[in-house]
Amino acid sequence: MTRKSCSCKFCSDSHLCAETCSLAYGEPCRVMADDAWEFISEYLTTDEVLSMHEYLQHGSVTTLSHSVLVARMSLAFARRYNLKVNEKDLVTGALMHDLFLYNWHDRDAVKPLHALRHPVYAAENAVEIFGVNDHVAHIIRAHMWPLPPTRMPMTTEAWIVTLMDKWSATKETVEPMVTTVQNYMPRRKKQLA
């Protein structure tokens, strides 16, 4: 299977698979599906999960793109290091870790203490909407550790999602800033010369 870059509107950041684009927009993208698809496909047909694409998470990355990336990275990490995990719970928890369903950048829509409370809102939504089990709810609630320190990950799956979320969030936030600085520096050097 050859991977190709994607430029469709759904996965402009090249993180979503072909079936995701087909479901959302009726057209396939050019990125090949991966193994995480078998665990998340049932959720990607729902209005609640698809609505995550309406909200920006980090930089220009939507909450849905971020969550799918965390799901894919979590599964890849567990398999790369041969970790004994429940893959379905791992990927489901990763996909739903930010299922808070509001625009946290909008001061009128954001709930108080978003950084601390959104894992609880996401877990409540996942239980209420999808009936996820306690293990998946724990993965979702713990993903922001060490904020707060009382919701420490207690399973391998929760640790993986916590780490992959941090990695993804950092990449999605810092990479555009680095690109901006790199693009600015050559112009600035010419101005100073």
C-alpha cells in the first residue's frame, strides 16, 4: 500500500483516511486507510463525531483531525513497542478524548476551566452518546494529566493516549510557529543586509 499526500478539504493536514473523507464529503481522498479505521469507522458516521470537524483544536487543526491523529498514533505506538493493550478501547478512547463538542476558542461558548474540565465533558458525552465502557471513559478523563494531578492515567492505554495527545498537540501548535519564523528569517536577513 503506497501512501500519498492528501489535499482534500477534510484532511488538509493529511491525517485522515480515505473512508473518513468519503463519509463526510462523498469523495475519497488519496490517503490510504490504516488499521485504526476498523475501530473508529462506526463513530465517524455520527453527527456528534463529525461535528468535531467544525472546531479548531490547535492552530489550524480541527478537533476531529487531531483526535483521529491521536488514535492512529496511539495504535501505532502500542504495536511498535508490542504493548499488551485492548486496541479497541485504546483507539476509541483516543478518538473521543476531545469529544467536548463546543468551540473552546469562543469566549461565549467555552465552559469554565476548559483545560481542566474538558476531559470530564468529553467522557460524559462518550458515555451518554455512545455508551462507552468504564475503561474508555478513564482513558478520556485522564488524557490531560498532569492537569489535574488527581486524574492520573491508571492503564497502559490511558498512558499511551496521554502521551500521544501531548506529542500531537505540541506538533500541531509549534510546527506552524517554526514555519512562520523560518519564512520570516530570510526576509529579515535581506532587510538587514
